[in-house]
Amino acid sequence: MSSLNRLAVAKNKRKFHAFLKICKQDFSLQATSSGPLEGYRVLDLTRILAGPFCTMLLGDLGAEVLKVEKPGQGDETRRWGPPFRSSESTYFLSVNRNKKSLTVDIKKPAGQQIVTELAKKCDILIENYVPGKLHQMGLGYQEMQEIAPQLIYCSISGYGTSGPYAQRAGYDVIAAALGGLLHITGPQDGEPCKVGVAMTDLATGLYAHGAIMAALLQRSKTGRGQHIDCNLLSTQVSCLANLSSNYLNGGQEAKRWGTAHESIVPYQAFSTKDGYFVVGAANDKQFQILCNHLQLPDLANDSRYLSNADRVKNRKTLLDVLASRFQEKATSDWLLVFEGCGIPYGPINTLQQVFSDPQVLHNEMVIDMKHSTAGTIRLPGPAVRFSDAANKARLPPPLLGEHTCEVLADVLGLTSSEIKKLEEAGIV
């Protein structure tokens, strides 16, 4: 090896060890208590799940989120239950931390004026009304752009702001059905199934969150805000991923596989003596390891199963053998057998098992918050940690209108007498 090559190798080793040192940092000891979005303000005109999930993520990152709700009623999910904690819907609690609630009747001109004035003081506005509805109230993007050119205005809808379905109401399960998710979900010989949690809504919230962050970055260069169009249907179609490519490029219609995979075998759940065990062998080496740990060495050398293509072709005979073997032990026994094996595996957990799992607890995915009426509530924590910024729960989910007076006074500078007049008129 030449001297130049030796220097290059040494330099790369130093970089690698420096990288490992960073990876080993205790991310729970964040260097600063401020979030990446501290100093940014969000005007939240959303309800239900996709929008509130997005604004909660922005709030976790430090943004001040002002959640505008209908007086006397609020977000529909406040009434979705049981279960309730005290008088609070546990559904609402799940996606509304780190927000301030103010009640404003935006159907009245005075309420619309309040929203307009708030928009001037905000960096981001997020709404999920049927397209065109806010425009009728003078609160659409075109109107806001004129009085608040800095504003990033994000619309979340069922199908987009234009097109043949634009005026349809959009809920998760409908968009998931129209976008193909229900068609590919469920038992192989059974009926289409709804996914257990509203993943189309949640994925749309994540798309909106990412788009807003990108728009903030662009605004730092141009000084201008812009309109963002997110919708459930487009999100769901984009998330078909490999199945969409199978159809568009391979002419292969998708079907339901239960927990199995269309293009990888084995990659699914197997029943055990007392539950289920999920394992994936995505390449030939992993299949060899799987067979060794199952003490089925002959299976690994069987000409019918040497490659993944072979295993897909001979799926039924292979799975019959594996299914029979997995039924010989309890799930906990198989977990011990596969510990440290290097291939992906795990049990199918109940929620009780999820929230007592040692890795989940280590990742600080269960947090306690003090709520003014519900007492101590427990919520899933933020999924992402930063080495030099805070991503955390600071405020519990708000009571309806809990911060109306505070926001009107602190953000808009209204006096107590002015706020009282608005209350008497039923505006707030």
C-alpha cells in the first residue's frame, strides 16, 4: 500500500471513529432546551387527525401552535369516545399536546377579522376545510397572501384543491379504500380490511409537516410564503410504493397476503404455541441463518429454496414446513432462540406489551403529562430525537378555549374590555 493510500485509510478511520462517538451520545441529554422551531408561530384551523397530528409535530419541535376551535363545540374528536379521561376524549388527547386553544366563530365577520389579524402574526397557517370554504369567508390563500405575504398556507383535504372529487368530504378510510390500501389489506382469502390505525391520515400529516419545513427553508431564501396542497388520496397512492411499481411497470395486480409479502419469502407471522412470531429473510444469507436457528439445515440446501425467486415460486411448500416448526415452541422460547441472530424477528404485541417493552421504554416513548382536569395522562412521546435541540412535550392538550384571552391579549394586544365585548357578542 502506498503512503498516500495509508494516509487516506487513516483519515477515513478517524472520521469513522468520530462518527461512532457521535452515535454513542446520550440523546436524552440534549444540549439545549429550545426546539428547532422556537420563535415560529402556527395558526391551526384543523380538526380530526391529519392536520392536528401535523401541528402537534410542529409544536413538539418548539413552534407556538394556536388551535382555533368552534365556540361551545371545538374539534369533533373532543366528543369521540369512549374511552374518556374525566371529561376529556382520549382520542383528542392523543394528537393535541403543545397547543393553545382559542374559540372563535369564524362564520361571523368579527371572527374572520380575528383570524386575519392572527395570520399577520403567524408564520404558518394549516387548515383542512373542504376546498373553497375558507375562500368564501375571506380566509383563503389568495386573501391571506395579500395581507400576510410571509405566510406558509397549508391546505389538507381529502382529494386536493381541484379536480372531480375536490368538493367531497374526505375521511381516512374512504381515501384508503379509493387509494387501494383496503384492497391489499386483510387475509389472503378474506375480505378487504381497514388498517387498525388511520395510517393514511397520519402519513398525510407527515407529508404536510415535511412540506412546511421545506417551505420555511425556501422562505429563508426568498422572503415569501406559499401555498401547500396536501391530500389524503395523493398521500395514499404515493405510499403504495413497490406495489404501485409492480402494477405500473410489471402489469401485476396486487392482492391480499395477510402478514405475508408478495415478493419476499419468508416474510410474515407464524403461529406459535401461545401467540405469533414474525420473521423476515430478505436475502439468501438471512434464509440460511433462519434455517440454522430452526434446526432445519436440509431446508437451506434444498434446490427449491436456494434463491428468493425460488422461495417465492415454491412459497406454499416452504411455508408449510416453517409453520409446522414454529408451532412447536412458545413465542418467548423462539425469542430466546433468535436472540442475536442478525435477522429481523419479533412477536406480535398487544398494546399492553408494546408500552411495557424495554426498547419502547428506553426510547422514552411513554411520557406523563399533568392535565388540568384529567390529572396525569400518558401519551406516546416524540419519535425523533436531536443531539442539539429539543423535541418534546411541553404543554398538555388544552381545554376548549383555555387560552382564548391569553392569545387575544398577548398576540393581538386586545384589552380585557375588548375581549369581554367579543365574548358577549358570541364571537369568542
